[in-house]
Amino acid sequence: MVETPTCPVVGRFAPSPTGTLHTGSLATAVGSYLMTKRCGGRWLLRFDDLDTPRQVPGMADDIMATLEAFALPWDGPVTYQSRHREYYCDAFATLTRQGNLYPCGCSRREIAQSSSAPHHDDDCVPYAGSCRGGMKDGAAIRSWRVTAPADEITFSDRCRGTVTQNISTFSGDFVVRRGGGEFAYQLAVVVDDHLGGVTQVVRGEDLLPSTPRQIHLHQLLSLPLPEYAHLPLVTGPDGSKLSKRDNLVSVQLAAVAGHEAALLVTILRFLGMRPPQELAGYSCSQILTWGMTNFSPEAVPWRGNCLPYLI
Ligand code: GLU
């Protein structure tokens, strides 16, 4: 079992500026904020803006305005992944020196065809390791992969309890850099969390399956591990995961119509708390102060849900 330090606490919220905050990402921000602030920790804001084609101009400002409207102030300067390239290069060089990386010339289609293992999702078809021993003659480099560890990774998630994954069968050797030179999320997030001194990663449970790969990278790079807590996703009325395009109106409408407090109280309930009805009559920061003393990661329900909206 991987052990993680707990003090002093540094948490973070790391949205991708590809759209306005939707109710689900706001709930993640609130959960992360409360988990950090209940221990008197520092809460950082970082924009995960590596995926350049998906960036929408102005969204970072929009997200900051939403956090301010809900009284979620971050500590210290805002950081941007796109400005951390030199640190990713250093980590990449370390992994290369260690012999834990290799270039891969396989296309997505070849990977899907060569994998007999069940696919967990579109992004994670287990890679059969075809290029481990070298690429086919004349193939162009499409990515660089880190060799998956032989042993399972087991860690304790503050919300989900003990989580075990065998990276070899889940994703296989995984991509840390693309052929064009861009760094992949799995490497960037590990380097960034270390740069920020992050001790606590609280985020949506869609990223739970990525966590063992990140733990493996932390270990290869000899970086201290944060603790992890994965919050349930807010779903649409049909139970589906919210996309950036869905449901963002309710956050904006709540802010425009002065219903931030009511939405925050709904989010506290979603996170497993039992706020008294009258709390909705208080200010956002008073509601969050109540949340700091009442939030418990162990009480967060496992299943996401549709949040009822107010307007
Ligand atoms: N940037 C990711 C997102 O917006 C979150 C990354 C993380 O928390 O590790 O979903």
C-alpha cells in the first residue's frame, strides 16, 4: 500500500480552460477547497492548458470570475501548464536516462487491432507493447511510452478507500509525450503537482483510473506522493457524465440571478453533508465556513447524481 504524507496541506483545483465551469466542476472545486481549508491549507489554482486546440480564449478569466462569485479564493499566483514545458523536459530526460521510456510508432488503429484485452474506454485501450523492442523499420515516432510496472499499484483514496490497479493490463505502457513533442497529461500533472508542493489531489472520479499511472511516475521520478480523493461526478438527468457544453448555464444563471448560496448548499448535500435549510440564506463564504467544519471525505457518497437546479 502506498503511504502518503498529510501535512502541511496544499490542495489545488486544476481546470482545463476549454469551457465555462459546469455544476460538476464547481462541485469538484468546492470539495477540493473544503478538504484543503478544513486543515488550514493553501489552495492553488492551475490551468491545465496543454491541449491547445481545445482551448477557448477567455475561459481562464471566466473560470476565475466564477470562483470569485462563489467565494472560492485561491492562494498565491495562478499557474499555467503551458509555461512549465522546461520542467516536463527535465522529467522526460530523467525517465529516458533511467531507460523507462521508449518511442512508439503504433497508430490508434494498430493498437486497437493488436490488443486482445478488454477495452476500458476509448482513451485507454491496453497497449500490447509492440514497440518495446524497437519500432518497425521506417515507422515515424507517434509517441513515447513509459514501461508499465509488473506489480499492481495499490493506494488509499480518501473517498473511495483502497484502490488497486494493474497498469499492465489496464493501459499497458502509457504515453507521456506525443510524436509532435507535446507532453501528455499523465506526466504534466505529476510534474505540476510537485512544482506546486501539492500534498492533496481532490478531483472528479473520472480521473481515478489515471491515478495509478501518476503514482508510478511519482515513484520513477522520486517525487513525494500526494494523497488522493476522488469525488463523484455530477451526472445529467439521464445519468450520463456532464460534458463541458452541458449544464453550464445553471452555474452562470445562479451567479447572475444571485442564487450562488442556494447552489452551494445543494453542492454541500451532493458532497454528503446535511446543511440546515436556513444556510441558503447566508453568504457564500459563511456557507463554505460551515462546509469546512462539516466536510468529511469518508462521507462523500460514491455515486454521482444529477443536481437539482434552482432556476
Ligand atoms: N484538468 C483536468 C480537468 O479539467 C483535471 C486534472 C486533475 O485534477 O488532475 O478535468
